[in-house]
Amino acid sequence: MVVIMVKHRCIICRKELNHGIIISGRVICTSCENRLVKSEVDTDFYSYYRDCIKKAVANSILKDDHIVYQDLR
């Protein structure tokens, strides 16, 4: 049996990693996660990280073959 390990890349710094926080199937490395958590909301760093996450999540959703809608009634 051959096991193939898929390497993921951080959606912010693009570093290869095997673990990290997963958002909608995309991974953020521990280093970027810590910088994001410690960033003030009104900084350029926070805006950059937010935009990277938004782009990655939006692309992930748009690439899906189907979108599941939740009835909130």
C-alpha cells in the first residue's frame, strides 16, 4: 500500500505545512494565526490577513460543484 501525503500551503504566507487552523478547507499556519490574533483591527496587517482569508474562502466556495443552503426559518 502506498500512502500519499498531501501538503497544504498556508493561505496567507504560502508556507507548506501539515497542520494549522482550517477554514472552509483552507489552512492557516500557526505563525499567521498568532499574528492575526494579536493584530489590531485597524492595522494594515489585519486588513491583509482578512483579505487573504476572504479570497481563499470565496474561491473555495465558488469551486464547489454545489452549494448547500440552510433554511433559517
